[in-house]
Amino acid sequence: MNTSAPTGLPRWWALLALLLVIIGCERKSIDRALQSDANGYVCGSCQTRFYTSHEIFPNFCPQCKQVDFRQVVGYVCAADKHVTVGPRGRSGLPCEQCGQATASLCIPNEDNLKAWGAARKTGPEVGVN
Ligand SMILES: [Zn+2]
Ligand SMILES: [Zn+2]
């Protein structure tokens, strides 16, 4: 009953390997789409808003040197596509432009963060060399 298995097996493995490669590539492109040119943060101690280039992950707040900062995300308004920046994890943040509840999340880009009032910080300013 099982005579076709020895010849069929290698083909399955090749197909499976190909499938994994395709999945791997797609995941990479999704990661890239989610990546912004900047990372935005707000300090929980002094409320300072700041951002760094995307490869820098701060060790402390550039203002008060505390570690009590949170990464921010963009909340996209369904009505006018305006991006309202706020700390990650908050739900139902109203659009700052029209006041309606925001529908989806995005990674804010540098322009969004600047409009929000964040200042660009370099690695040494946030404890990263
Ligand atoms: Zn601070
Ligand atoms: Zn809006």
C-alpha cells in the first residue's frame, strides 16, 4: 500500500522548504512595513516627548534620566486619516483633529512625531553609544 511513499517524500520536503522560505520572506516584508524611520517615546516622570532614529532604543529619558518612558504609536482616524500619537496600550484615543474614536493603529513616522511635539534625540542623549 505504501509503495509510492519513498518517491513522493523528497518532493514533499522540497515543497515544504519552499513554503517556509516564502513565509519567511513575507514575514520580513511585513516587519519592514511596520518599521518607521523613528521611534517615539513619552516619559512617564517628566512627560517629555522625544524620538530617536529607528535603530536606537533609549536606556533613559533624555530630560530626567529616568527609565519610566513608554513607546508611542499612531492612532489613525477613520474619518480624516489623521494620526494621533499616544502611548501604546491606550484604547479609544480620540482623534485630536475631529474628536472621533480612532479605528486603527500605525507606527508614527518622523513627521507625525514632530507634529506631536517630540524632539529628536541622539544615542548619547538617551544613554546609547
Ligand atoms: Zn523624563
Ligand atoms: Zn479625525
